[in-house]
Amino acid sequence: MRSMRLASVLATLVVVAGACSTAATTAPTQAPTSQAPVQSAAAPTGAAPSTAASTVPGASPLSGTLTIWEAYGASGVAEKDAFDQILSNVLAANPGLKVTDVDVPFNNLFTKFETSAASSGVPDLYIAPNDSMAKEARAGLLKDLTSLLPQLTNISPAAIKADTVDGKLYAIPESIKGVALFYNTALLPTPPATTADWLKNASKLGWVYGANGGGAYYLWGLFQAFGGTILDPNTGKCAATANSGVADALAWLQQAKAAGMHMYQNDNLAKADLISGKLAGFIDGPWQTGDLQKALGSKLAVTPGPTGPKGPFGPLVAPDGYYINANSSNADLAIQFALQMDSQANEQIFADKAGHIPAISGVTFNNPISQGFANAYKTGFPRPTAKQLDNYWTPFGNALAAVIDKGTAPASAVATACQQMDKANGF
């Protein structure tokens, strides 16, 4: 696993200011909001649709009807507001284009898409982390976008690589995401740097571990810190029992809970406590930047997760992107729409309003929070596209919950999860 680490490619992965869902943006369940088709309209105040919407100067305006799914409503107001502004920009530049935008709960997004796409052309496209990209690509649900590569020279090569499965490109990368420690400098002037520091400050800190909060996603960063490995790079088998690192990571979380660390079923609960002052810090991703910065202002800061006895915190780092339904009858239109949504000017909006770390070059950052995430990604772990990873999430999410909620012995929980993962993968 360590051979797959970002290392030298990180400089190209994080393309701005020295600096991308699963999480992966991980968001709690929220009721879906189906919206009527968004007609072309003037862009919101402060937007510049004539310059922000176009990717290819002089290109013919787009015309037709599309449906896009996204899950930005699940992670707060800022991401959804930024997305809505960008969509309005594109529609203003393309009066003949009609887009139905459906906000789908993140927990249901991938399974809902897979069920729908297998039998229909709805949605035409969706935007999300690459959590299920490899599985969906191998199932024939995503359109092969390899022919677009000559047009995508302004996108991070490592983001392109992360959206490539078996030599073919299956997404137009939008941003780079991973997790780090958000903290309130008024409550925690010196942030904890090591796992030992975290234990000393446990009563001030929080951790997202519940199934609805994507616990197995947040957990990943601790594997590197404790020297643990999930996938054998040669066989694809579960390697978590080959040494004690994964179990040690879970044991540390048990210790942290016993020392008073707040444990959360989802990240929005932790966010509310950070805003109210009940909590001084918790691990999460840039999708929370807009809301947290609005609430805490200059008191908000970001630093990498805890360094452990075997190395630095190694969060999964992967791109969000636009995925085109292979069964869409409007695939070409969907591609051109996604390219306009992904323009430099529109990505500047995502960066300024929602804290995204765009995969596209040319976006400037004036936000120290974005720089904080950029620094955290330097020790990140590139999300593997190995098909065996599809069966990591449920067994290890259950193992984490068992360790935290039931006090299950970490080594036993890891052994069970590994057996379940291998069985699901046919080993």
C-alpha cells in the first residue's frame, strides 16, 4: 500500500497554491430534494455568467435537456449554494439548455445511480467523489471519456490518473478531497500533532465513526499512522491481519473514547458542536469549509490529522468528478455541460465559496483553510481503484462501530472484517 502513496505526484495532484468525494465526501442522510427544471436565468448577484460559464471561447451555445444528480445539500449550505450559482452561470450562457438538478442523499447516491443507470438514461450525469467509480466503470454504467484527454491538459495529471480504470478515463475531475483536523484556535491555540497529543486533548476533540458518517472513510488516515495495511498490492487480498497496525488504530480510538473524545454518527453533528463551542476540533473534509468559516471566521484553522508511532496521518485523497451515464441518450450534451461547469471561472466560485481544492489549474487561493488542506494532503494516500476495495467499506465500518459501541477487541474485529472482505471478493 505504501508504494501507492502520493509522494512525488502530490505536487501535481494539488494544483493550486502548493496545494480532492466519499469521500470521499461523507455526508449524513438527508431527504432528497427534487427540483423542477432550472430554466436559463440571470446569474446570482456578483456572478459573471458571460465569463464564468464558457469553457471553449466561441463555442456554440448548448441546447437540449439534461438531468444531473448531486449530493451537496447533505454537507451544508455553502457547497450547494456554490453549485447552484455555477449552474445558473452555465444556464445563463446557454439559453436553449434546460437542466433538472436533483439533490440526492449522499448515502443513497451511488446505489440509486447504479439501479437507475442499469435500466435507463437517468440521470444523464452526476457529480460525486470517485467512491464507486471503478465498480460502476467495470459494470458498464459510465461512459468512457478517454477521447477527452487532449482537452483536459489543464487538469491535474494525478486527478486524471485517479479517475482512470483499466486504462480508460471515466470522469471529468472537479476537485481534490481528503480529510484533516478542523479546529477552533480560541479553544485550541496549539493543535494536537500526534496521537499522544490527541489523547491529552481528547475531551476537546471529536471523531466521526458511525455508518451514516462513513466511519471507514475517516478511519483510513490512521492506518498509515500505525503502520497498517488494508490491501495486499499483489493479490488484492485483505492484509489487515498481516501486522497489528489496523488493530492498533482501532485500539487507539477506544483509548481516545475512554479519555473523553466525542464520538459522532455523522459529521454534521460534529460540525454543530464545533460551531457552538462544545467541541474544539474534529476530522472532516473541505466540503464543510464554507459553513464553518462563516460561523467561526478567523478562529477556524486546519491542520493534518494525528501522526502516529509509525508515520503521518494518511487520509484517502481522491477527486470529485462528473460521471456520464453510459445509457444516456444525451451523453455528448452532458459532456459539454460538464466541461462548462468545470471551467476555471466556475471552479474559482467553488474554491471561494465552498473551500474546494479544484483539479483544474489557474484557480487562485486566498483562503488559509484551503492551504491547510493542501498541506494535509502531502501525506495523503491516493484512493486505489482496485475492485477489491469495493468490499472494504461495510466490513470495516462494522468493525469500527463494534469496537467503539460494543467494546469488541480490535484484533478480533479486524480478523472478522478481513474474512468478510475476502469472502465478498471471492478469495
